[in-house]
Amino acid sequence: MIPMNGTPDLIYLDTRRSSGHADLLFAHDMRVLVVEDQERIASFIGKGLKEQGFVVDVVRDGDEGYALALTEPYDALVLDVMLPGRDGLSILKNLRKKGNAVPIILLTARSELDERLEGLNLGADDYMTKPFYIEELVARLHTVVRRTAGIASHLLRIGDLSMNLVTRVVTRGDEEVPLSVREFSLLEYLMRSPGRVLSRTQICEHVWNYSFDPDTNLVDVYIQRLRKKVDRDHPDKLIETVRGVGYRIGKPA
């Protein structure tokens, strides 16, 4: 355990990797934004989460954190309540007003019931009072993300493109899009990470379950097939090539 400092904001971290293989798999590629103004606390939280397999962005200003939360596809946010610029409750309130349902865990050094209730009533998914252990934060992140993913988890939507994971029916507008099993898996993988660039290596590992061969154009061939079925005859193209990196899908700009 590492004591972060001697103030009431003390947080304890055990940064050893969890022995729970399933948790590490669940955390892999989960992108978390941490907004915490105290440099040492922010650093140790970021380090602890990264060692548990999370992809972490750490900022120390509420305005910067709010801007990132609006523009980046995070899987969860960890917000300190007391921040320079916008405070954590203001960020939470404005994100929920804009319909942003990203899971949010609030952090505070205070334990007043009224403050906790205000945060929860504004739409926070969980609330943690300092000091705490990093393992508890990891467990709560797993819980809130699983809980949120369970809501309408059978239906994925991007713009006028929708995918029903139960009936395996894909539609663009009012028209059904017929897909092969592999095409469906590829589109599902893209739609589960809207706006995020996915490399050919990531796509191969998730859709075909084997390592990427740089000499193969398998991914490119299937992306081209999807484009013909999903984007053809539509002025708004959803599947985008990011040259030299990979592919992403998202609402047209």
C-alpha cells in the first residue's frame, strides 16, 4: 500500500496487478478519464488504474475535463467534486443535461450526506469518499460500466444505423442490411466503440481471434464489403478510414 500524502485526501493504493484474470480482460481497452486537481493523488490514481489494464487520461482542471468528456468516447469518468474551473457537480449536471450517459464516479474528501445525495440526484453512478483503496475504485468502475452496458445492451445505434444483437438484424434507415456472420461481427466491434479508431491488429484479434499478419489485406477486404452494404446509396458515410492507423465508425460530422 502506498500512502499518497498525510492530508485528509489520503488515498491508499495497492498497485499490484489483480490475480483476477477476468477483471484484467474486462479492463483491457476500457478508457477512463480522471479529473483530479491534486497532482500527487491524480498521479497515483492514474498509475494504479493503468497497472490494472485501464487506458487512462488524467487532467487537473474542471474545464479541461468537461471539454474532454464532451468530445472523447470514454467508458467511465472519475470526477473529484472540488476542482478549479468547473467543479465536479457542474460537470456531471451539464453532461446529463446534454444526454451524455457515461458512467461517473464522484470523489470527495468530505462525507456530508447532502453532498452525496446531490451528486446521486444529478445522475452520478457512484460516490467514493477519500481515503480509499485503488482496488475499490477498480471494482466500482467494473460495476458501473457493467450496469450501464446492461441497459438496452441488445441494441446498438449510430446515426440511422442500428443493430439488434438478439435478432441479429441490422438496419440503415428503414432498410435491412443483410450481413454474413463475419461482417456482422466486424460491424458489431466497430459499433461498440463509436468514434474510436481501431487498428487492423485490434480488429483481427477481436473479430478473427488471431494475430494480425501485416501481409494480409483481410481486414481491408471486409471493411470494403461493409461499406458497400452500410454506406452505399447514403450521402452520410459512417465508416471512415484513418490513414496509417485503422478504421472507425461514428456519426458524420
